[in-house]
Amino acid sequence: MISSETINDYLARLASRQPTPGGGAAAALHAAQGAALIAMVARYTTGAKFEQHAELVARITSAADHLVVEALRLADADEHAFQAVIDSYKLPSDTDQLKSARKAAIQDALMQAAQTPAQLIGVAGAVVDLATDLVEAANPNVISDVAAAADAARAAATTARVNIDINVVAIKDPAARAELAGQTDGLEDKVVLAADSLVKRVRERIFS
């Protein structure tokens, strides 16, 4: 599991000639890092100097910690989902019945594989939301990490979008493809716009 292996082991697997982990897992780790950065900034925004923000900071800390766990879960889920796609392509197709079963299994696996990156875009959006809630109260000594978190969340969202797209185009059933496209089109747009806006605010604060 990605969530329990060392960084070196994960990167070695990512760099190897094997289908998993891939871009979907990398996207999830972008989101996990963004959430962890928000949790770190929140933990630096404590003490007497930030007492007026204590309730906000406590909420953000707890939520960010939860998002780290959720993003790592999705990293593992993406690896498993893509492996299911690979396995479905290996099913026998010696008879018309087997061909039909294989085709159905492939389409189902592709639909399932698109759900994980869709969920990940939601996590990325939640990271940006927390960053936006925290930015004005945040300890100025670590304010750049709020922007880093937003950039990581943006990377997670846009990478997840590409992973959805490649599943959409592989689905042969027009109705299923349209259904999936309808569920996922534009999901990342709000995350990207919010992240860009937040990074701009942080840079303005740094240079003010």
C-alpha cells in the first residue's frame, strides 16, 4: 500500500516499467501533501498571538489531518482500480459469450476507475477551501506554505482530470460515456480558479 511504504520504495515503483502506481496515485499524493501543508501552517498559527483564531485553527487542523488520510486512501484506491482495468483486459474471449462478458467487465472497470479521480478532485477542492479559510489568520512566517498547498491541490485536480479523460475516451458505450462525462466535466475548474486566486493573495501578502 502506498500509504505504508517509504518514499523511496514508492518512487522506485512509480519509475518502474509497470502500470501501477501511475498518475492517479501521484495526483492523490499531491493532494495529501497539500493537506499536510495546511495542517502544518495551522499548527504554527497557535498560541497567545493567534488566540482569536483558535477555534478556526482547530477546525482547519482537524479537517486537514482528515484530508491527508482520505487522499492516501484514494492513492491506494486508484492503484487498485487501474489494476482492475488491466485484469479485465486479460479476461478470456474465446467464445461470443466470453467476449461479451469481457467487454462488459472492461466497461465496468473503466467506469469504476474514473470514480477515484473524481473523488480526488473533491479532496483537492477541500484543501483549497481550507487554505482560503486559513490564509488571513495564518502565521506570516509560514504563509508561503499556504500557496504551496494550493499549488499542490491544483496539481492534484488537473492530474485527476486527465485520468478521468483517458477513462472516458476508452468507454465504448455512448450512453455510459455521456453519463460519466456529465458527472465529471468541469469538476476541476473551480479548484484551479480558487487555487490561482489564493496563490495571488499570498504573493501579494508576502510583498506588501
